[in-house]
Amino acid sequence: MTKWLSVKELSEETSIPTSTIRRYIDKFEDFFIQKEDHRPKQYEAAAATVLLKIKQLYDEGCQAEEINEALQKEFSLTTSEDQAAVSLDEDKEDTEN
């Protein structure tokens, strides 16, 4: 069963302020799965990993375009009519060789 977290819960889990989380989600929305028709908005628990990666890259001085490219390399995007799915792509290097 998929675990869903609110922005507040993501903030508690990652120690990233809620306003920053909202900004990251707006800027990199393709990497976040949102529960349909739910208030307050909820995101898959995997969003915490993506948020921490975005924060790390910003802390390292990366720009939004560089972060987007890094996220595309590290996380797989799957899109359908209703939803986009993000998964950790740990085996990506193994399958490319």
C-alpha cells in the first residue's frame, strides 16, 4: 500500500521548511506524485527522497536546469494520462552497460 504524506509531514521528515517544499514541488512537479482530489494535497512518501536531493543540489550551488538534469538521471519518470510516477532508478547504470 502506498504511503501518502502532506507537505507538513514531508517537512517534518526532511527538515525542509514547508514553503521551500512547495517551491520545489512547483519547480520540479514532474518528479512528484500527488494523490488525486485530496485536500490537503498529499504526495507519495518517495517525494522525501526527491526533496532531499533537490536541497542537496541547491546547497552545492546548482541551478534549476542542472537540478532537473540530475533528477532525470537519478529518478525514472513514467507518465500516463492521469498520473506521473517516479521511482528510484538504482539499477540504471547496470542496464545501460
